[in-house]
Amino acid sequence: MCYKWLMENRKKQQRHRSKRYRQTKVFSEAGFYRLVGVRKSTFEVMESILQQAEKKKKTRGGRPNELHVGDQLLMCLEYLREYCTYFHLGSSYGLSESACYRNCRWVEDVLIKSGEFSLPGRKALLKSDAQYEVILVDASETPIERPKKK
């Protein structure tokens, strides 16, 4: 009886956790871009790469993830876009800070290793004919003299 209740409760939690991913699918292209920071087509390519990597990783066995691959990608993009803390992400997605960190790190590593989502190197930028205007801001800290207690 207890085991059956536990499994039913886990299925309900799994459905609840993938709710965020399903909610983003109803947005228009512009709304999705405003929310996530990438276009729907790019998100789908990223998701397919992650699903292939997940399938490859799970061939060796192991515990299933708490979040759907789409939710993991959404969480990572939310972290990169808003730069909120892992504690905040964890409370939003029902995970611990360390689980959020591991998921975000895994998503980043898989997407970088795929080769489709990498930035050009420094040499490629130097070879291009584009003109760059650089603005530097000095934000260094300066010590303040304080009176000493005697």
C-alpha cells in the first residue's frame, strides 16, 4: 500500500515538474524569445541534442532524472539569462542547489561538445573585417582611509 502510494505521488510530481516546459510551448515566437532568450527552432535543436545525449548516458543504467530534458534546458537558459542563484532555481523547480548546478553544468557541457553552439575563437574575430568600438569602465576598488582606534 505504501509503495503504491509513493509511486503514484512520484508520477504526480513528475507531471507537475514538466509543467513549466509545457507552459512555454503556448507562447508565440516573440513571447518565447522574450522569456527564454532563444528562438523556438533553436530550442528544439538544443533539446534534440540533449535527448540524444541523455539516451546515450542512460544506456549504462542509472537513476532517472527528476526533470524532463526540456525542463533541464529551460532551467539552464533561465540561469544564463537571469543569472539567479541555484537556490532560487531549486525552489522554482523543486530541486536542491547541487542538483540545479549539476543539471545546468551537464546541459552546458553537452551543448558545447556538440559543436553547434560555440562562439568563434579570438583569431577568427581578429581576422574579420568588422570594426569594434570598445568602451572600458574602471570599476576597481580603492581603499578608504579610516581612523584608527587608539
